[in-house]
Amino acid sequence: MSSIKKIIPRLGIFFIGLPLLLAVILFPWGNHLPLHVLIVTVSALAASEAYDIFLTKTKLQPRWFIILLDIFITVVASLTKLFPVLFGREFPVGEEIISYTFISAMLIILMVEVFFADSFENSLGRISASIFILLYTAYLITFVSRMTTFSKGGKDISSQLIAEFLLMVCFCDSFAWFFGVLFGKNNKGFIKASPNKSIAGFMGGIAGSIGAGILGFYLWPEIFTGSIVKIIFTGFIMALTSIVGDLTESVMKRSAGVKNSGNIIPGRGGILDSMDSILMSAPLYYMLISIFYGPL
């Protein structure tokens, strides 16, 4: 019975959640306005969950303050892409403004600690945790926002590239789970961060991500041009970053002594439990796609 309870949420995400998300992406109304709203929302929720994880081990600056800075970063990232739709002209500064916004948020954190902290014995923990939460839940996801205006030869290809990214990450997760269930019984325990993970699961995840890459290569040959080796390599790297992302959150939860980052998604846990692989993979995907298939 417990196995069925675990299987149903995964099947629901794969067969219902993923298609719904792809539908949002493949209809890029208003420069992907619905996707930008989704990014800002889930990033803020993820920041709150990360806050709870860190709170088990260290004192923190106020929750509302961290979430506000998180929204500040993701909203600026979204505005760089939505500006033409909202105001009829290009954003006055390039994408570098996103990094400057993150740096500004870091400086605000330092200023608050310097001028408003009652005592300083916990300052190292407060500063480190606050900056990490913003890097992890806000800055990394801005690389998905940056993908929303990808174009090639003057043609918008953002929907296909974002869809390909999500397919790689989701196929990695789903195939890792499936292969682990079928073939991983006797090869678990080699990763202390997550003892239930198996070698078979990792191999399945790599196969799933590469398979998604090959699928995209044949679905959109006008985008993924050149040798198929490029997309296979991209799929392999996406599998590695997805796995590391998943294991990183496992380390965080293990350190905090919690099973899930939250309970907002029935059967799956929190937002971070479903976003961890996306957060770690997005910057590398953005870089590899820009190198292999640019200019974008």
C-alpha cells in the first residue's frame, strides 16, 4: 500500500504536471508572462522552505526580509524580459542587471547585519545562510527567466529550448526512480547523503536525460543543429547536475533532520523537493546551449 502511495504522486507529476507545465511554456503569451509569474511565486515559496531548513541549525535574519529580497531578484530578472510587453520598449540595461541585483541584495544583507543586529555572535551564520538562500532559490532560477527570449536567426526558439531543458531534468528524475525500483535493490548505499539511491538509478537518470536530448534533436532539428554529440553531451551534463542538485538538497535536509522541505505538494513534499534539480541544472544548460547553438 505504501508503494502505491509513492507511485501515484510520481505518475501524476509525470503525466499531468509535466504536460501542464509544457503547455504553459509552449504557448509563450506575453514573452512567457505566466511562466515568469510562476518563477517568482515558486522561488519565494522555495526561499521560505530553505529558511525553515536553515532555521533548525542557526539564527536567521527575518523571514519576510529574505523573501522580499528573493522576490526583488526574480522580479528584476523577469522585467528584463517582460519590459517590451509591458512598456513597449527594450529594458534599458542588459542581463548583467540580474547579477548586479543579486550583489545589491547581498550588500543589503550585510548592511542590515552591521546596523541592526542586536549582537554579533551569530552574525556569521545569519549572513552565510541569508546569502546562500538567495543564491540557491532566487539567482539560480533566473537562468530559466533568461531563456525566455532565446532566438536564432531572428526566430523565437525560447519555448522549445525551455521545454527541452525541463524534459531532460524530468526524464532524469523519472528514469532514475524507475530504474532504481526495478534494478537497484542490490546496489544501494554508496552515497551517504541518500542511502536509498542506487547505481542503477543513476544510470537510468543519465539514460533518461540523454534520451530527452535525442528526442529534442529529432523534434527540433532546425534548433539543435550540427552533430548529435552536442545534445548527448548536454543531456549527460544535465543528468549530473540534476543528480547533484537532488543530493545537495538531501544533504541540507539530513543536516536539518527533516524528511521533506515542506508539504505543499501531496506525496512529493515541498517546492524545493521538486525544484532542486532545476536550480542546479539551469545555469549549465544556459551556458551549454549558448555555446553549442548560439548566438541566442
